[in-house]
Amino acid sequence: MPTSLPIPDHVALLAAQSRQNRLTKPTGSLGMLEDIACRFAAWQQREIPQLPHAAITVFAADHGVTAEGVSAYPSAVTAEMVKNFAAGGAAICVLARQHQARLEVVDVGVASTLPPLGEQVVNAKVMAGTHNLARQAAMSRGQVQDALEAGRAAARRAVAAGATLLIAGDMGIGNTTASAALICRFCALPAATVVGRGTGVDDAGVQLKTRVVEAALARLTPQAEAQAVLAEVGGLEIAAMAGFYLEGARLGVPSLVDGFIAAAAALVAQALEPDSILWLMASHRSQETGHLAALEHLGLIPLVDFRLRLGEGSGAALVLPLIASAILLHGEMATFDSAGVSDKA
């Protein structure tokens, strides 16, 4: 099936790889930094890419499955954290300020009604949290479409504001349960190998989450396609993140994939548009169980492993300096010819 998405520039990729081989260093000695620079060259359609301007969008929504006791925190924390984002007190706010990155928070399904919190918080509420996926479909197909479009619209806003690199973050108590279910389905993995501690539940909590995920997955038929799976066991913010990745790809702007929830959203995006994976880069390996398996299924290699499990887009924001270093090395190092240095025989 022909894709509706653009393809990264292969000519620019080859030119960038050739330049890497002419830089004053042993071939391949900068490892993944070389790969990063070359991928940005292909994305930007130029041999020497420019430093990207990052935009971070945090999607917030509640999950009815919290009624099953799958989280160590109450669902009220979702709305409270949105207020914390607006006040600039969350980890991602600190990182956005550090990197001078645009930060937007999108309420796509917070259960409570939020007061006006300024232009930085966008009201795109589809519904007041999903239904309890342990007992029924999390949302309807129409609600999935609306959440996907909320993410697409957020990507368009970010790119219109000058972003050349997108980061999607998440906030939603209960969302590791929904994400685990999605990862299990798209990667064909048993729940016991994917379900983790999330917000910090104990062993009994992990067992409970595993049973919930197994029960939810049992309702899906083998023929269920991506949107049906998302409606049955997904989350509003996960759907919005998938839409964000898809629209970024459509606009020719890459996205950095954050942690466990972001990987679930990337799997959804890949299932909807396989070529969207060409516009994604994994930032880090989360401590959450099952994250590495999801990345391996996507064919993405994480840049770092800091044992994170915060979400919010924090892991992706942390690798922005690494990306900048990779691009600067690629563009500013001398070649053997320009430096008058002898190349290998």
C-alpha cells in the first residue's frame, strides 16, 4: 500500500555518511553519534544538518482502569500535575527551560474540569477519562479518532511555531496498564513479560495489573485492527501521542520517543502508518518492564539508559545535548583534506 508519508532523503543520508568517513577520526569511531547526525541529515535533506529546535507537548488524560487499584497514586494526581505543569514545577518544565524548548500541555481527557491555566494548557478534551478497560472498551472508535486528531493538531501548532524536532510526553494515572496492554498486543507478548510497577506498585499490584491486562486483551479478536485495539485497551493521551507522531511524519519533522507510554504510542502509529517509524528516534531505555521489547519490535535503539520511568517526555529532553553534539561534530570537525592530515592507507 502506498504511504501518505514522506520518506527521509536517501541522497542526503549518503552524502552525510560520506562526510563522516572523511572527518579526522577513525571510521565509525564516534559510534551512534555518527548515526544521529546522518539521520538528521536525511530528515533535513542536507549533508550538514542544522541544530534542531525542539518542541515538547505533554498529553494528559485519566484512565477508568484506576478503579481496579492498578496505580500507587489516585487519579486526582493527573489534574494536579497539569496544574503543576502550568506553574512550571514539573521535571519537564525544568528541562524545557534548560533547552529553551517550547512546552505545551494538552488536556485530552482529564477526568475533572480544569480551571483556566493560561495559553500553555490547551483544552482538547475528548471525554472525562476512559472507561475501565478491565471491564469494557476504553473508548469508542469516534473518540479514538478525536484523540488522534488532538495529537495531530498539537504537532501542527508546534511545527508552525518553528519546531524541527518533536517530543511527546504523557501524564495519566493508570496509563502504564493501558500501555502494557497495547505493547502486549502489537508485539505478541504475554502480559507477564510486559507489565511493570508503573508508579511503584508492589508485587501484588503487579500481579493485579497483569490479570487486568490479560482480561482486557482476551476481548480482542485476532483480526482486530489498530484503531479497534486502541479503542478497546488504549488511552486518550496514548492515541493523541500517536497522532502527534503521525502528523510530525506527515510534515517531515522527526520525533524523539520517550519511555514506556511513548513506545506504546509509537507502536500504534506504526500500525496505522508503517512508514511513520522512519521519522522516530528512541531517546532512552525506560526502567519499566517491557519497554526494551517494544523498542526492539519498532527497530529503535535507545541512546541512553538512565533507569528512568517518569514519563512527561523527560527522557527525550535529556538527550537533546547529545543530539546537538552529534550534529556539531558532524558539521564542524575538519576533514582529512582540509586539515592536511593523512588518511589511513
